[in-house]
Amino acid sequence: MVEPAGRRGRRRIARRNRDGRVRPRQRAENVTAVAPAAAGFLTVYDCSADVPKASHVNYGLGDVVPNAVLAPVSDDGQVCVYT
């Protein structure tokens, strides 16, 4: 998923089981900032929550910065990325 600065992207990563519960409740992902046009940050979070004040990746102009993330999954099975 590619997101421009100041945007939030959604991604469905889980579905409901027969009992109506979403599994998994958390997801391990690798996220990477690739050659951004300006310094900034990105964070991965539960789409039903507000954007967290902490970031998962901080990057500078033109950097390539990867990081492993353990992100919570929303009740509808989605994670969001804000940059």
C-alpha cells in the first residue's frame, strides 16, 4: 500500500469467524518508508481508534527505512496506516 503524506490508508487483513469474532486481534507486519519527498513518520493502528501519538517509522528526505510492527486489528478486521 502506498500512501501520500497526511493521508490514512485502510487495509482489511482479517475476517470474522463463524462465531462472529475477528481473528487475529493483532498482526505482525513489515512497513517501509521508501524515498519520501520530505521527512516524516508513519504509524500502523486499529482503524476504529484515533491516530496514535507514537510512530512506527521515522524517516528523512529520500530515506529507505524498514521496521517490524505489531499492530492491533479493528473489530471489522482492518488496520490503518497514517503518514
